[in-house]
Amino acid sequence: NAGVTQTPKFQVLKTGQSMTLQCAQDMNHNSMYWYRQDPGMGLRLIYYSASEGTTDKGEVPNGYNVSRLNKREFSLRLESAAPSQTSVYFCASSENPAGTGGWTDTQYFGPGTRLTVL
Amino acid sequence: GNSVTQMEGPVTLSEEAFLTINCTYTATGYPSLFWYVQYPGEGLQLLLKATKADDKGSNKGFEATYRKETTSFHLEKGSVQVSDSAVYFCALVSNTGNQFYFGTGTSLTVIP
């Protein structure tokens, strides 16, 4: 049982390049989340998916797109990276659909992706 | 709006000292409150939670009580260990909203 896995662990991009961060969970969870973590700001929610086939914006969605490929996988795409997107990105999952009581569920986090945009 | 305010760190304690990390919140409705912990190089893990006023969450010797009158959820541990060195995040979700709000984190270092 691997839990939540993320790839890659580290990435360096130039301004304007695109990339996709991958996330997968093997716990059969309904909800998945993408956060970014910046020094002095804690974690901020970018997007979430309450169930397979649905996605919703979080607190800081601008500059990002997401895809809930299936129940296991939830990817985050940067179409045109900017230095302001330099951050550590965490994916998380929780058992129940967010919005139907699922927000109080325990969230399980992946190890993170450290992204630097030059 | 919703927000969480944590005491600033870093906090350095000697082993077996008493720990308090303050957390206060602003929220609409009746939020659920959480403490998550992040060990070096890892993702966050749930430490404890409380979903209604006066509830006490506890785990691994840590405790926090949901105080609606003071809008607080302070984390305490009676005797810290070196292995407790980590960053601690207070968080909330409002029962009327669809967001999860984290505080800025408090770094704890416990020295032998």
C-alpha cells in the first residue's frame, strides 16, 4: 500500500515552459487535492476533485489546470510556468466526497514536488 | 472570511519540556479544526482533529481542545521528545464552505 505518490520529486523549468505533475493514490479515495506550500504562507488549495469526473477551484487556481483521469489519478498542469509558481506542490486524498461531509475526513498527503521556475 | 493564525516560530525546547503552540481561527458557521504535522522531507500527516465545540482531540501524547468562546485550538504536549521535531500546522474547514485553510506552520526543534 503506497498511499499517495507524486512524480517528479524535483523539477526545474524555464519561464514559459509547461509541465504536468502526476499524483496517484491506491486507497480508493473519492476526493483528491492539490496544494502549494510557500514559505511563511502555509498550504493553499489550488484545485480539488470531490469525485471522479469532477474538479473545482480552490483558493489559488490561476495559472493551473487539473485533470481527474480516473479515481486513482489527479494531475496538475502548468501551461506556461512563471517564477511566481516556484513552490512545493502537495497532492492529497481523502475517503469521502468533499462537500458531503468529506471535508472533515483525514487527508493523506504525498511527499511533494519541489518546483523551481527560472 | 475564514483564516487560521498560529504562533510564529521557530520554537526550540529541551527534551521533556512542556509544549504549547497557539492557534486561533476566524470562520463562518461551525468549523472543524485540525492539527497536521510535517516531518522533514515528508508530506503532512493528520495529528488530531475536533469537529465540534468543547471536543478534545488527542494523539501520540498531543492534545488540543476546541474552544468556541475564545476561537482557539491550542496544541499541547506534556513532555516532548526529540522525535517530535517537525513543523506543526493548524487548519480548519468550515461546514458552510468548500475550502481547507492552513495556518503558516510552527517549526519545533527538540534538543536532547
